[in-house]
Amino acid sequence: MFSPTGRSSALYQVAASKLFLGATIAMFLSGLGTSAAAPQIVLFLVKELGASLPLAGFYYLTSLAAPLAGYWVGRYSDRTGNRLGLFRICAVAGFTGWAAMALSSAIWMPFFIGVALLAVSGATASQIFAAVHDELSKSPGSENDRVVAVVRMALTAGWIVGPVVGAWVAASFGLRPMLWMTAVCTLLQVLPLGKLNPTAPIKVTSSDEAAGHGSHRAMMPLLAFTGLFVLVYAGEPIKYGFLLIYMEEHLKLSPVIRGAVIGIQPFIELFIMPFSIVLGRKLGNLWLMSLAAVLAVLANLCFALWPSVIGMFAGQILMGGVWGIYMVLGIIVAQRLLPNAVATASAIFMSSTALASALGGMAGGLGIEVLDMPKVFFLPAFFAGLAVIGLSLMARSESMSAAAGHAGMAQSSAGLPAQ
């Protein structure tokens, strides 16, 4: 939790700034709309368009286009500094895509829409976080990370409310009206930010890139970090693909208990989020994220080895701790790993969830054939274990670089040549 002064200061900054407050509301609407539709897409393809279940499952592969679209939008944003202008374009693309999805009459249409429009709309969040970063950079302070946390928590809150609202709209009015609701939420994101159009200082030019500032080599730490995040997140589609089935068919848990097991994670996540900033400062962000990956290993081992309702709750509580840390610190670390191109960094990191979902879905589909239930959860435990090793190595390298920098400063102040 934020300290009393820190908490009020961060919330005051958000409430007092049109940009921060608008970003917070926009992120809630983004999470609400996207999460309302996400669990219903396969049902829509099957019931409304007559797709087979295997074909409908392939729809999620369209998310592989999101990292590419996000990268190009981020690069253009860093070159022009026009964060919110691009945000509005992406939001309109999202509205158009979801509206077209609601009007679809052929099975190929949602696949085309997912690649051509919804992949682009995924960059809205990264542009928001880039704009927030630019504004915070004008006046560096100890509360800046907490402001980012507040905005990020709004996105998570939207993801908590969205599935419930989406399910109710779909049951009461139909699947197509539910998609229209998502389209409207996507478009409404632009309203809280009004006509604001702050322009970021352009740090990366073609000459800078030639010197290596925007080169692939400079991006390697960011890409490595994002790849490790993908390993952790890839366990989510495996879990949501098979955990409900496991609890229903193998553990024979009632619908109420199954719902409680699934629902406890986001609430734990929201509770942990404010703590992650303070813990990250004490332990180091990468060390804390490595520890969170350990929690992901333990969570999936609970699913695989603890066949009871207590084991399911324990696993979900641990996963709440994982995402309470990653969802706040991830975007902060990503931007710091590529400080001269924060929109590119934000886009690469935030679109990686789409890549992880596609890869995790494929791994789970193949894994269930070989490992069966509940051994399939050994797969995400293994992925998270690899992430523990990688994040620990990155954290150790960061610690050594920081120590070398402090030693060099000490030698310089003492009049000695740096080693």
C-alpha cells in the first residue's frame, strides 16, 4: 500500500492533472471493453457465424499481428512525439474493428478485422503510457512511479468488471450487441482526454539511430526482458483453457466455487499493486520480478500437484501476487530499458501479452495431448522457471553495473582514475 503521504500525493497528482485523470479513465474503459468481448469471441464465431470449435480457436492467432503493429506505431510516435494523436487514431481503428465484427456475416471477416484493425487498436494503451511518461519526466519525483501504478490499476479494474458486464449483455441482449458495447467503450476512450495534445520532445532522429541509439543492439535488453515476460504470461491461456475444465470434470467443484477460484486472482492483484512500487525500490525491480516468477512456478505446481479446492485457491492467490507485481513494474522497467524511445518500449512490452496468449494457447493445446490433466500445468511452471533464471541474470547484471558506476564516481571524487 502507498504510504499515507505517498498515496495522497500520487492520487492528488492524478486528480489534479487533466492528462493523468483522463488517462486513468481511458484505461478503465479500455480494460472494460476488451475484457467484455475477449471471453465471448469463440462463442460468437461458433453461434453467429457457424464456425467449428477448432477454427474458432485459431482466431486468437490474429493476436500475433499486435506486436508488429504496436512496434511500428511506437516507432512513429517516438519520431514525431505525437502520442495522443496516434492514440486517437488507434482508438478509432478499434471502434471500426469491433463495429465491423458486430456486423460480420462471413467467417473470414473477424480474422481479417483482427489483423487489419484490432491489432492496431492494441497500441492505444502504449501511447497513453508514453504520454504519461513524457509528462512525468518534466518534473521527476518520488511519486512518479505511483502515478503510473494508479493508471495501470485502472486498466486492471476494467478487466475485473468487463467479463461480468460482457456476460450479462450477451445473455440479456445477444452477442452482437455485446460487441457493439465493446466498440463504444473503445471509442469513448478519447473523450476523457478531450483536445489535449502534448508533444513529446523528440529524442531519436535518423542521425541518432545511425549512432546506435535506436538500433537493434540498443533494444536487446528490452527484447530480452519482454521475452522473459512472455514466458511468464504464456501460462495464463494454459490456465484459463484448462483450469475450469479440471475443476469441473476432475475435482467436481460446484459452479460457485469455480467462479470464486477464478475471481480471487484479480482482487489479490489489485491489493498487491500498490505494494509493488515500494518493494521494487527496496529489492530492485528486476529482483522483485524474478521473485514474482518464482510465485508463478509455485502457483502452477499447486494446480498440478494439489488436487483440491485449497490447492486451486492457493494457486490463484499466488498468481494474483505475480500479476500485482508485473502489471505495475513491467511497463516501468520496459520504458527504462529504452529511455530514448519510450513509446516503442511501451508498445513492444504491452503488445507482448497478445504474443504470449497465442504461444501459450498453442503450447497448451499440444501439451494436453501429451501430459493430460493436471500435468499440463507443469508446462507453465517450466516456462516461469526459465523466466526466474533470466530475470535473475538481468537483475545481477544491473546490480553489477550500478556497483561499478558507484565505484567510478567514488574514484573520480577522490581524484583517482576510474578503472
